[in-house]
Amino acid sequence: MDKQKFISTLKRRLARLPRAEASERANFYSEMIDDRIEEGLSEREAVAEIGSIDKIVAQIRAERVPRGAAGGFRTARKMRGWEIAVMIIGSPVWIPLLLAAAAVILALYAAMWVPVVALWAVELPFFIMAFISKYLLIGCVQATRLALTLTKKGAALLGRRSNG
Amino acid sequence: MDIQLKRGLLDVCVLAAIQNEESYGYKIIKDVAPYVKLSESTLYTILKRLELASMLTVRTAEHGGRLRKYYRITNAGRGRIEDFKEEWREVMAIYKFVIKEDSENG
């Protein structure tokens, strides 16, 4: 690997660190590589001597972990007898609390829907009105037609009487 | 070797490497190499720790068209070296006793 690639890869792998620290570490390695090149090593040899980026990252991770907590997080362990007993005895306390918490979460979720429902509630009467209006309109039209027909028939009857 | 012990020893090693004159990263590694192998990562951490403990100072200077960090020991750093020598005089005395007892019985 050449120096540019090594340093840029290293910076990428250290992205999770605070920016100042990551940059400081990268500069440190860059300096180390340059010093080796000055001594006569080729760029590739210098980078190779520094070692693998995986090892560097692993070492940094190992340093940041507080002693005694392997891997940076506590691994699950079997519960001791007294811990189980406390859990059971304490259940009248934590079970209702848990249920209350769940109820609060559900209520909050339902509350999110309230404005949506309210908006649709306003829309609904308009939809119903439109629906009813359509049929009222049809009914009116039919009634008017019927009235017209009757009027025509009535007029015809009257006409025949006066003529006959 | 016990990790804590090794860490303390390496700290003093680095201090000793800069006790006579100012030095820089790669030179420290080379000077210490005949006695103990020091990786870049380890050295970085040690230098940071010693700087935080005010046992050395850091300055950046131009060298060959690039920047290089130089580390210089402080009085506190020299004090640490003296403490180390004192501790290990005692360790050596006990070690001699253990060896002597061992050889008398063996």
C-alpha cells in the first residue's frame, strides 16, 4: 500500500473518534512513515513496517475500553438466584409501571392521529351532503318530469273536452 | 508481563530516550528497539499520557519540507526516572534475595 492510501484508509477507519484525535493520530503515522522514508526505506516498506490498519484500530479500541469490560460492552450473564427473587417480589411495582409506560406510549401514538381524524371528520359531512344532494337532485328531476307529464296529459284532456 | 507493569516500564523507557536531548517519534522507537519493541500505536499513547502528566513538552518544527513533532523531557519527567531507579533498586535487592534462597536450597 502506498502512503496516501494508508493514511486515507486510516482516517476513514478512525472516523468514529473525535475529529481532533483522529487527525492527530493520522498525522503521527504520516510523520512516522516519512521518517522511515528519510532513513532510506521505500514508501511501501515504510508503510509495511508501520503494520496493519486492523491492528492499529484494534489497539485503539482496546485502549478506550474500561478495564474489565471485555469488548466494550457487558456480555449477558446468567441471573443469580437473589436477582430472580428480587424481580418476583418487586413485580407488583415494576409490572404496573411497565403497563403504565406502555399505556402512555399508546396514548401518545393515538394522539398523533387526532388531528388527522379531526380533518377527516370535517370532510365527512361534506361527502355525505354531496352524496345525499346527488340523489335529491335526481329525485327532483324525476318529480319535475312527472309533473310535466301530468300537466301535458291534463292539458290534453281539457283540450278534447273543449273540442268535443 | 503484567500489563500495568509493562505500561509503567514503557513510559520510563520513552522518558529515558529523551532525557539527554530532545527527540522525535521514529528516533525514540529506534533508540528503544534493542531493549523493547515499541509499536507506533503504543508510542502514540505513551507520548500522549506523558504529555498529559506534564512529563514532557511537545513542539512542532519544520524538517525537510514537512512538519515533525519534537519531545523534550521536563523536570517532572526526570523525577519519574529517579523514582523508577529507586523502586528498582529495591526490586533488585529482593530479586537477589530470592535467587540466593533458591540457589541455597537447590
